[in-house]
Amino acid sequence: MRTGESLIQALRRELWEETGLFPEGAEVPLEGPVALVDSISPESAPKRKHVVHVIFAADVSGSLEDVASQDDAVRGHRAFDVRELDSIALHPPIQRFLQRWQPGDPAVYLGKMWVP
């Protein structure tokens, strides 16, 4: 993160870069963070890794057909409906949390989840 940049500013920037949603200066209807998850590779992994996932909720009602990334490293991404979660591989596997989460729920720590 750049010096002095807030987490929310970084999230807004990433949403714009990765999806084309919420151009700079647009108000992003965010809630959260709503959850935190640790992904810590096992000690036996050839390359040790610890990622902290900070999960926010956003109201992105309306058409998402034109979601596009400005980042060449991001390919094959798309918006999806919460009803599709069981058929999507998520890393970390937080489908159940996302299916049950409701606006206004307290923030939670979902623990350590590692999926190779």
C-alpha cells in the first residue's frame, strides 16, 4: 500500500483496476471488513506463504456484463450470483460464509484455511 493510503482507498483502486467498477472518485457502497481469513502454507511446502484475506461487501446492483480488468495478470474473472457459489472453486473456501452473510452482521475471523 502507498504511504498514507487507507485500506478503503486501496480497495476502491483495486476494484477499478480489476473490474472496471467504481471509477476513481465514485462512491463505493462498502460494508466491512466483514471477515478475515488466514491462508498459511504448511511447513512442508517448498515455498512458505501467509496471506491475510480481508473481505468486504459491496452493493454492485445493476448490470455487471461489462466487468473488465485493467490488469494483464487477471484473466477469466467474472461477476457471479451468490446462488452459484456451490459450483465455484474459491480459495480460501468461504462459500458457506458468503451464502449466510447478511448486511449488518458483525465482522468475523474465519480462521486458518489453506487450499493448495
